[in-house]
Amino acid sequence: MYPSRFEYLPARSVEEAVGALAGYGHEAKVLAGGQSLIPMMKLRLATPRVLIDISRLTHLAEVREVGPDLLIGAMVSEAALERSAVAGRWAPGLVDTSRVIADPLVRNLATVGGNAAHGDPANDHPATLVAAGASFTLVGPAGSRTVPSGDFFVDVFATALEPDEILTEIVVPKQKAGTGIAYVKYERQVGDYAIAGAAAYVESGDLSTITHTRIALTNLGPVPIRAVEAESLLRGRAPTRRLFDQAGRVAATAAQPWSDMRGSAEYRRRVAAMVTRQALRKAWKRAGHGHHG
């Protein structure tokens, strides 16, 4: 099927894109890599009257270090993030995520900003960004504002973006000594959406106990699900395989799975426990602690 007819507007600046959005409102969509939007348009699940193309805004396609943060432009492709040495050093969990998205052809076109802004609960970056404590820079007619990742994802295909705003940058705190972030996804075949995925952040100040943690789940609810009870279970305790197994089971109780072609709700809950356990182990190892008992 072909998309319905639309007008195409290539934006030459953020201001021009915002102005077009303000003028057309809900009838307009922003086109970045197009790997989520175009398939929905072909299925007539999205029927924008106007497409505002921001792919020419090359300054949004940079990964930069600024003080304690890593700044990822909204137009950075998944492939570029996957290859980025600075991202590999300071945000390896995000690189984990890029590597398991679809296939190389899609990753060459798909953008990190688009993956997040689309609001699809099956997309992989949202959970990692929530676990990493990232925030989003949104620009509209009134200027820019910052939205924490925990407040950005509102519902299925719904985010905090207003109709006249665009996402320009994602700010991710650098992984510092004693911290680790990891993402683990379980899928039917390479490149598929996750049956379940888990992103884990762990922090330890004394090299023996977990002082802080964040766990977010992919494709197990309308938004990335924070497993707050599992986080509380881990805090202040020395990590062991048994503890991580228990945390995985507790995290799975926070999931809101549904039955579909990828498996029953109960099966997906069991997978959630598994990927959470694996993500926690990988994050703890990245925090510099190696193997544990």
C-alpha cells in the first residue's frame, strides 16, 4: 500500500521546522530517518498532510562530550552511535542498544532521536535512556525546554513532545567509575522487535554493595516500565547471582505484557525475568567489579 498524499517540506533550520509545525499543527509530522514513520504511512496508520524533513540539519547529527554529559543529536543514526568511540567509552549501554536494532540497512538510516520520539513501546532506546537517567531537549516557538526521560514517554505512540516542538538533543550522563549500564534483548530472530528487553543501571560507591539502580523494561507495557520494586530490593545489598535472579523475578511482576505473535503474556513475563537478570550482571561487570559469587 502507498501512503496518502502529503506535502514535503525540507527544513533548513530548527527554527524553520518549528515554524512549520506551529503552522500545520497535528497535520504535520517530522521526518528524520523515516524507519518508523514511513511504514506506518504505508499502512495508513499515520496520514500526515505535511512531512517536515529535518535530515539536512547536520548539526543535529553529532555526538559530543560536554562536561559530565554525552550529548547525542537527534539526527545521529543508529549506525553512527554504534561506531562512535566516545559513546562506546561513556555510554556503552546505548551502543548495546543500537547493535540490536533491526539490521545494518535500517541502522544506517534510523535515528536515535526518532527511535525515542516515535513513542513505540517496542523500540529499544527508550528503556536504555530511562535507565541511563537521560533527558531530552525539546525546541518549540517559546524556546527550548528539558524533559527527563522518566517523564517523556506518556503512552503508546505518545510522548511529552507538543505538536509544535521537535526533539533536538538527548543528554546522557557519562558512565563514571563505579557505575555500569547494559541492555539485553530477547527476540524471535535477529532484527525483530523484542519479546522482552531490559536496561539496567547500577552504581556502587564502596565496590561491594549496590548503592543505586534503575531498571527499565522494553515492550512490556505502553511505555518503558520502571521496575521500582526490583530496584529497592537491590539497593544497599551485596550482589550475588541469587540476588540478581530474585531481582529478575521481581522486575517481571512490574511488567504489563500482552499475548501476541511473539508469545503469551506469561511467557513474556518469564523472558522479562531472564533479560533483567542478564542486564544486571552485565551492568555490574561494567561497573568494574568483574565476576561475583
